[in-house]
Amino acid sequence: MSEDEKTPAREVITDYAQSHFRYFRTADGTVYAQRNGHPVARPIRSQGTTGSHRQELMVGLFKDGVGVFNGTAMKEALDLIEALALTEDVQPVHIRVAPGWDGATWLDLGRADGRSVRIHPAGWDIAVPDPREVCWRRTQLTGELPLPAKDTDGKGIDALLRLCNFATAETECLAIAWLIGCLEPSVPVPAPFLTGPQGAGKSTGGRMLTRIIEGMSGDLRRAPKDEENLIAAVAAGWVTALDNLSHMTPDLSDAMCCIVTGAESVKRALFTDGDVFRARYRRPLLLTGIDVGVIRPDLAERLLPLRLERPRVRRTEAELWADYAEALPVVLGSLLDLTVNVRAVEVETPTDLRMADFAHLCAQLDAATGFGSLAAYRAALDDLNDDVIEGDLLAQTVLKHAAGIEPGTAQRMTSTEWLHHLTLLYTGEECRPLPKGWPTTGKVLSDRLKRLQPTLAARGVLIDSGRTYEGRYIEISRSPAAPPHHQQTF
């Protein structure tokens, strides 16, 4: 055969690829390749050292006796495949947890054979999902989970609670509620913050909770120094666990709020002038630490404090993790059983809490098991409000002023007048110096009060603002049914 009669290498590669893989695009325009009959999809432009589509295509061509091709032919073929795939239907890819057909939810076990757990209204089973129903995306953070055990009769939950050092039964039921929430792809869940004295096993407990969802390779990590690296780490896994937090900057606090409830990051695509790269993310977040200092009000509404205590009997790491690995299939099976039972319960959604979806989940868990997780969640948020107030002198000053307001009445002034009044109330007759961070203008005071609105409302102090023909105003009032006020001292 003459050289002119030979089929070009790029066409040989393209024909082989289209007969062995399915190509599609996501909403952001990224093209993925999915081996026929297998649920795992890989971006065709991935240049990773292991597991890239380019590598699996080269291996397939070689093993099937088609040939070995140079980089130019491979690049031209992939360019053509990518262009053709941009005309295909849009389909999302998921990490670890995904919605399925007929109200089902899928959990990726991270196995090479693609077997996953399908959670449906009648129960759960293990199967390979239809590639058009679920497309899994895997990264280096995607660990393998064991096959969950059937018919556990709740033994796995008891085993998990024995391994962790939770201080109270209320903490235990909140931890269980969070784990169930992690199996729901569309419900934001608050971030557990594991606290306790030194030696309480906070890092160990955080690893145990994380590895139920992420497998034995799941681990805690230090908080990245900048938001860009944090977003990259969040986008590559499902549960993001940050260890040993001792200080929380405003930027890190805002980033955590976005991670819990969802946000989108847009930045310029590499090697382009006008293209952008979009990254949407909403992930379960877990934190550990003894004390992070002052907690901002917006983050406090998204936290779930879980207190641990020092164990009475110490065990070696090897013994502890050997027992955990042995119990993990039963723990996962019990969690799946409980998830099915909880989702089957119909309850009213509490409307007075910021994380209403998680509050609804707690109410379902209580109805299914008799736990008191919703009451425990309310109490935990109340404790967090106390922490916010104790760390914010402006909030304490507003509460001190509100103590002299008759319930059901309001006081209205401009922001500048309120700043002058609250400053005099704080400094007192002894003219104490103002603390660092005290508002310096009426605009700064107005912004601080907006951020403190939920915290103060939990103490029966309502902040409102508006405008009249004379100008803008801020109104402070006490609710007629205000809760008992804690007298603040400075």
C-alpha cells in the first residue's frame, strides 16, 4: 500500500476513540471521556501523570494492536474529538455523591469496577450506575470505600460512637445527622467544628468521620494560606477537613461560608486573554481545633460544634485504626440503613434557622429514631451566639443599651448618632480607650450592625434600617417576647 493510501494516524485514533469511549461536555464547556459501560469520566485535556484520558487511550490502542502513535497525531485526534463533543448534550459530572433517576442518590465507592451504592426510597443496593445517569469524576483525593455490610441492625452506629470520644449524647446525634447530610448532594450542611481539651482526640475523631465518606485514604489537612488553593482543594474532593485551626482570618471565614452554602469562582483561563474558568463548589466542611478566637456571626450560623472529651483509656494508633478499618463496612451499612429510614419520614421544616435544610434533616432524624438532634442543634447555635457576643464589644454594647428599652418599643437615630451614643456608653465615665476595630464612622457602624443582626435577634434585639425624607436611619428595638437577657459587663 502506498503512503497516499494509508489512513492518517489521527483518523485511526479518532475512530478507535469514538468506538470505545463516549464523549460529552459539561455546562462549563469541559469535554469528558467515559469508557463504554463504565461510570467514571475523565477530562480529555487532563495532563495528569496518572489516570489521564490521553494515557488510557494510548494504552488501549497498544493493547488492542492498533499501534503506537506520536504526540502530534494524538493531539490532532483529541482536538477533533473535543470539537465534535461540543455539539453533544450537556451532562454534569459528580465527585463521590450524585443525584440519580427516580429520586435516588448515588455514592461512589471509588472502586476500579465502578460499583457504587444506590440509595432509593425502598432501601439501598450496590450496582454499576448507567453512564447516562451518573458520571463520576475522580481525583487523587478520591479514596476507595469498602463494600457496605447488609443487615447491620444499627451495630455500625454503636461501633462508631464507641470509637469516638464525643462528650454528650447530643453531640453524638448531631454527628450522625451531619453524616446523613453528607450523603445528600443537594442539601448544604453546617461544618462540624470538633473542639475539646488537649488530648481529646479531635484530629482522630475528624479523620474517623471523614473516612466514612472518603475511605481510609481520607485525611485532615492544614488550611491553605490563600483562597485560591483552598478552592482547588475543595473542588477535588467531597468532604474537606481542616485540622488544628488556631486562628481564622476574615478572608478564610468568608471562604468557609461560601464552601458550606455554595458559591462560584471565576478566573482567567490559563494561556488565554479573554477566556475564563468557572468553578462551582458546595462541599461538606469539617474543622478541628481548641480555639479559633473570635468567630464572625455569618460563619457561626454555618458551624456545628461537636465537643469531645479525653478518653479514660488510651489505645495505640495501630490498634485503634485496625478496629476502625474492620468496623468501617458495618458503619457504612448502618449509616445507609439509617439514611433510608430518615428520608422516608415526613416532617415540617423549621423556618427560624438559617440552615433550614439541615434543621429539617434533624427533625426527620428525631422522628425516625427518637433522638433530640433538633433541640441539640438549637442549643449549639445558642452557644455559638454567646461566643460571638463574648468576642464582639460592639455587640455587648448594643445589648447593654437594649436592656434599657421597653419590650415592643424602638429607638431610631442616624448611624452617626448611634455611633456617638454607643461610643459614650462603652467608654463610660472613666473614659476608657476604644478597642481596636471599634467603628470609626457611621457607615462602618451600619455595616457591623447588619452583620450582627442574626446574633442580636437571637437575644431579642432587632436591628432595622430605612430612609425618610430627612435621611437614612437605624432602628434598635426589643422583641415583645425577648428571651432572658444576659447582662454584659466590660
